[in-house]
Amino acid sequence: MKNVPWLLIAGLVPLVGTALIAVVPRKSWVRGIALGTSLVTLAVVIAMATQFQIGGPDKFQFVTTYSWIPAFGVSFTLGVDGIGLVLVALAACLVPVVLIASWRDVEPPGSIKSYFGLMLVLQSMIIWVFSALDVFLFYLLFEAMLIPAYLLIGRFGGAQRS
């Protein structure tokens, strides 16, 4: 399991969950899909953390690199050191807690899909921001993370929130 792209998987799982939420016909399934997806992400991060070598020979571990824009020297490179692993684990742990805490608080009921979908997109972006090793990728992911955060604050963080 040395060559498993853990960080790529940890970021893709919430995006797959968001796609499932978008196409699921019954709104009653949305909460379960979101929570299940975030728990799968947590399991992936826990599996990754168990293989982290403290004081290992490499500065960054679980490095995944894909050439992206070679003319500018930009690559899609993810990896974590000790602090990065803690931040990724924190993001993976907190999202299920947030989803459970907001289980019945999403108003109006028609916005359940957008709330839980945006939370999963935000989780994905946060995980990748904390593990980006290319400065251009970091900038792009950080800016992309602001979009779901802005939409969540704008739609669910207003004066009429309960």
C-alpha cells in the first residue's frame, strides 16, 4: 500500500459524494450520503495516518505528482509533513461533526442538497489546500475553497439563521 495516492483519494471522495447528492432523487437520502461520504473520507485519512513514518527519511510523505502545465513548471503535487497530516486529519474529523451538528438546522428544507453538497466540496478543497506542494496549485485550491465558503456564509449565515 506504499503507492496508494491517499491524498488524492481523500479529496476525491467528498467530490464523489457531492455528485451523488446532486443526482439523488430523494432529499431524505442527502444527509446520509453526506455523512457517509465524510466518514469514508475520515477512514481514508486514518488509514493514511497509520502509515505515516514519524522521523522518516522523506520530508514529505504520500507525495502524488501529476504533470499539469509543464510550460510553466506547474504540477498537481500533493504531499504532507507532520503538520500537514494533522491539518488534513483535523479537516476530516471536523466535517462529520459539523454535518451532525447541522442535521436538522438547514432552512429552508429545499436547500438541503446545496448545504450538504457545499460542505463536502469545502472539505475536499481544505484537504487539498493543506497538502498542496506546488504554490500555483495551493493558490488555485485556496481560491476555489473560498467559493463554497462564500456560498455557505451567504446562504446559510445570514441574519435569519436560527
